[in-house]
Amino acid sequence: MIGRPQRHAASRREIDKTAAYDLFKMLTGMSPGPTALTHLTSVGRVKPRSAFPTPKDYQPDRRALRPLAWQLLSINLISIARTLAETRSGHAFDQIVMEILMSQLVTRPNGGPVAVVENGTLVSAIVVTRNRESHLRECLSGLMEQSIADRMEVILVDQGSDECEWAVAADLQRRYGNLITLKVPAASAVKAVNMALKMASGRYLTILDATDRMRRDAYEQLAAALETNPTAMLAYGDTCFTAIPHENFANHTSYGKVIWPDYTVQQLSQLSEVAPHPLWRRELHDSIGFIPEGYPNHGMREFLLKTVERFRIQHIEEFTGLKLIAASSQTVRSEPHAAAPVQEQFSSQPLQSFEQAAPAQTARPAPATLGPDEAYTDLKPILSGGDMDKVERALKEHLLRYPNHAVAHNDLAAVSYQLGNCEQALKHYREAVRLQPDEDVYLKNLADLLYVETDGTEEAISIYLKLHEKSPRDVETLLNLGIICEGVGQPAEAESFLQRVLEIEPWNQAARERLKALREAAATPAQASITSAAPVPACEDDELTAEELYEVSQQMVQSGDRSGAETKLHKLIEIYPDFAPAHNDLAVLAYEHGDTETARIHYEKAAQLRPGNGTFRKNLADFYFVEGYDVDGAINIYLEELEKEPKNIETLMGLGKICALLDRPAEAESFYGKVINLEPWNREARESLNSLKQAVNG
């Protein structure tokens, strides 16, 4: 994982110039002068020469200027910028003001440096507050008790509060060296969260409100999920809710729980409420920018949507956070401790947040005014029950009020199928697809029903082929296409799809067993005819399928018997001359022996037998390029593969390396850049790009 370099606390946390410029302009409403900007980015370093003309022997009275700076800072920050522009001693005054600002923004009030966190900061938690003084101490103290608190920093963002949050933070900073504060005027509140994110030094980032409470090991669990899943850029857990202030996660009065879904783009585009406490990699901002400003809930829904459009996210099935809400007439219980918490499966509008709560006397809207997702949430206790007839009635009543709710049509179709009503199931699956034609789940459900229960096999194949065109590496689609093709008597096509599954997931046992059965079925008639003509004793290899022989050769390679593996592969292609993986492996082994001509023959044969196999074609391209046999042909193969799969990392890296070796740095940089854009954590791409830039810069 590539993280940003760790900052030294001794130099009072250096900030890049873009962040410094944004910070000063946000605080003062004006652009900083050159001295202010330089000093802001290098507090504690040698001070730059002033941009203001002053006599050489002029020595400003810093003791006199400092009280003035404090006064202006406490009265009106805009006055600072005006004074910097007008005073003759602006260079000294500039430095003093910046020292005061920086001491308040990123160090403890006594001027001490921010504590250096052991082994580097793992998590930076941004706590947002405005007029939440009574909640703040509990929130910050709770974060300091996290199981990984020794590897956390907490940045408090005070969005122009009228209360005394600042004093609470100052008191806690005497105890905790990893607590940082950022106070901004109310007019600049929307920019403050992104400013804090730019200041953060953690490998992972998160945002929470002062009224939120986290499980003691929440950030340890979320960080572990990202550590163990390097392709995921963001992780989130499920959420508990309470309407009783000043409770904590371990001991609270439950007003409901939400198990959030595994988000898709389609879901997020329709939801207004999302999981409130995600944790994400700081590199994510390099690809999609910072949090959108001016949206409810800190723009988290919009941020999640941009993330899911390009990256994988990880949902951990644990309750990690507690959210305070306002109790409405329907959510308040007369005896809150008498009933067990209700666990809901999913809610697009879980509960009203404390920050946006309406007055207590305001009743929840009548059912007729609810949106379809909100109304559907009310059905969850019925849907999660085991009475299918009751579930069916509830879904039908819901669809009478909301006839265009695709999720309800899909669920009613599933229930109808369980009840044996295939005609009704087909009707509602089709309606779900009509309403949301880009939702893969609905399309797959429809295709499966068409194939299994109706004569619509051709339509099912057509749906799956469109899904395959949309996502060529979707294993479920490939496996189902293989099963359908096998069922309609197209074994060659079925074998092709199943083999593609194994290329993507070599461990996929279902695909391997189906492929083995398919080949055994194909071999049985031929063996029967040979046996009836002349019963000849078969040797051991002749009794094995191509797949089984190939597995034997792979075991020999793993045990170090490469010579035996080569002999076994030659035997395999004698029996099964069109088994492409054997030709590919023979090419690799021949190349290891230095027999380039034999390697070329087998590489070309493998690519010829399986022209749709990207691995075989790229192996051939690499051989052509490295051996200088056909450089243009190698580039053409890679470009064709890139056209089929524009986001294939291996293809982009291969083209980057070829362009670099051909002294075409601009094109190589473009390909490496695309890899980093798709996978910000890709170390090889970053190192290749850095080496390329160093070579270009001489």
C-alpha cells in the first residue's frame, strides 16, 4: 500500500501549498500573500524574505505585534488579511499571525507539537461539531478508547459553533497528544471537512458527528477489512440507532438497527440515507476527489456513489456504530426496555438523523405521503417472516400504491416462484427489468426463470450474452452461459465459457466439475465405437480426460519434475491435439530450455486454438516483443485486448512496459497512469511511472 509520507511533528506538520492556500482563504476570505503562503507551508523553518519593502536595519517589535495579532484573530479573521496587505511590517506580522493560526489549527494550545503516533498513523477520524458541546467530551473520549487509539489521530472540526466546544477540546488536548483542532467561521463550514481531510496523515480516513458513538473495536475491524482485501477502497459496517442522548454503543436503548445492503450504483442513486461511518483509503481522493460540498450528511451519499462507480467496497456484517436520532411519534416506545431491539434487513431511509431532526411534536408523514423506499421499509417485519402468503399479500398491496417500484416487483416474483406461481413470477421479473433495465440482478433472475421454467431459452441466452458483453469477467454470467449451452446441446460453446471461468478463478470447483463431466460425455461415444471395433487394452493416460492429464502435469511442475511434466504434456497433445492450455505450457517449458522456435510454434498454436483467451494471446505478444520476432504484431495484440477490456490491468501494464522499452515515454506514462487511476494501490505501476519520470528528467 502506498501511503503519503509521514509528517514530522517536530516541524509542526507541514501542509502542501494547495491545502495552505485553501486554509488561509477559507479562514480570512482573501488570498494569502506570498509570505503568508510560504510561512504557512513551512512553519518552524527558516523564514523567507519579505515581499514587502523594508529597511535593511528594520527589526519589528515582535512582542508588540503578537498581542495585536491575537486581538485581530479573536475579533475578526478578515482583519488579518487586511492588515497583512496594509502594514509596512507585514512580513513580521504575517509570520506571527500564521504561527498563531497554525498553533490553534494543528498543535496543542500550549504550543507543543502533535504527538508522533507509533508506527505511523493508521486511522484519521474527522469529528464534525456545531453547537454540540454537551456531546463532545463523550465523543472524543470514546475515540481515545478505541482499540487502536495508539495508531489514530482525531481532528475536530468546529463549524462556527456558538457554544464552547473549543474549550472542551483544549482541555482534552492536555491529555491526548493525537487530538487536533480546526475551527472555522460558520460561512466556511462546508469547506472545513475537506480541509481536515487534506490535513489528515492517516492511512485510512473517516468522518463522524459529535453525537455518534462507535463500537470500541470498530476502526480496528474496518481497517482489518481493508488490509485483508487490497482491492476494496472503502469499508462500512451496520448501524444501531437510539433516541436517548449520552448513551454509548455498549450500553444504549435501541430504537432500531439497520443492516445496510452491499451497495450498487443503482441502489445508491435512489437512496437518500447511507451507512454513516465508512472508512476509506486516503488514496481514494487521488482518483475521485474530496467530499462533495453542500450536500446533507457531509455529502457521504454522493461520495459513496462516486466510489462504487469505479471501485470495490467492503461491507462487514458487524454493527460498528451508534447514531443518535430524534424520536418521532411512531418510533418512541412507552416502555423502551421492555421490547427486544428490532433488527431490520435494509432501510433506504433508516431513521431521521439528530442533526436534521424536526421538532418533537412533528408527527411522521402519513403513509400515503411516503416514498416507495420508505414505505417498503415498513414492510420489513412482514417480509422477514416465514408466512409466504402474508408476504405476497403485503407486496401486492404495496405495488398497488407504488406500481413502479422495481425492488418490490423483483421480490414479489421471487415469492411467487416459491409459491409455485411461475406465470406471476415471470410477469413481475419482466416488470422489474422494464423499470430498471440496467440492474444485473433483475436480468439474471429473469434469464434463470426463462431457462428453467419456460421455453424461453433463446431469450435467456440473449440476456446473458448482453450481460457478458457488459462484464466479460463476471464469473456467474460465464458459468450460467456454460450451463445453458450444455443444456441446449452446444458442448463446444459450453466448454469455452467454463474454461473462461477457470482462467479467471482456477479454484472454481463447480466449473471444473462441469467441464470434466462435459469432456467425459464427449469422449464416451468415441471410446464406445473404438471398443466395439477392436477391444484394445488402454494405457493409463488414454483413460484420462484432457483436463485430468493437464492436472497431472501441473502437479509435476509444482513438485519440481518439469521434465516429467513436459513428457506428460506431449502425451496429452498426442491424444487431444486441440487442447490449448497444453500448447501454452509446452511453449513456456521450451522457452526455458532456450528452444525459441518450439516455443513460438506452441504459443501460436495456443492463441490460434483459443483466439478469445487473453492470457494465451498476451503470452504470444510478449514472446514476439522480447525476441524481436514481430514487435508490431505484439503491440497489435495488446491493443486488440485493450479494446476488448479497456480496464484490464495486465494489458495496460504490458503496453506501458512495451512503450517504455521503445522509448515512447508519453504513451508509457499514459498507460501507467490509467493503471493508477483504476488501482491507486498498484505499487508496480507507481514505481514504473516514477522510474519513467526520473529517466525523462535526466
